[in-house]
Amino acid sequence: MYQLNEEQKELKKLTSEFVKNVVEDGANERNNTNSFSEEIFKQIGEMGYLGVTIPAVYGGCEMDYVASTIIINEIAKSDASLAHLVSCCNYTLYPY
């Protein structure tokens, strides 16, 4: 089994807290009505979660795939469609 390092544990904790405090509220309604919150998506972007694996030269955070997987998994626990959007932003091919 893979063991998270301290930085990854902190990322998981921060993301989990964000999900609990922001994403969970209204997640069932959004999923049942096929909608999403632009405000939450904007907050995710402000946290840097839409460019985790993207090099800094292109405006990303330049973190590894483990970090992006932690973020996506934590978000998916409450809102799978939002996690899918985050996934698309992190795994899009860039010319680097």
C-alpha cells in the first residue's frame, strides 16, 4: 500500500476540509438536477486545484499525479461531476 508523505497528508486534510465546508452543501441537489456551482468551481481554481499537474511556466502548480489524485478523490466523495471537471483540467495535454 502506498504511504502518503507529510505534504500529501496535509493536502488531503485541506481538501477534505474544503469539501466538507463548501462542496458538500447542496451536492445532492446539484447531482440530482444535473447542475454545478460556478462559485465552487471558481474557488477550486483559486486554490490552484485546476492546474495541479501543469508546469508553473504555464500557470500550474507543478505538483505530481499523486497530489492531483488526492484532490480529485476527496472532491468525488461529495460531488462526482465536480471531481470529473477538476480531473479534466488536470489531465489535459499541454505542450510541455
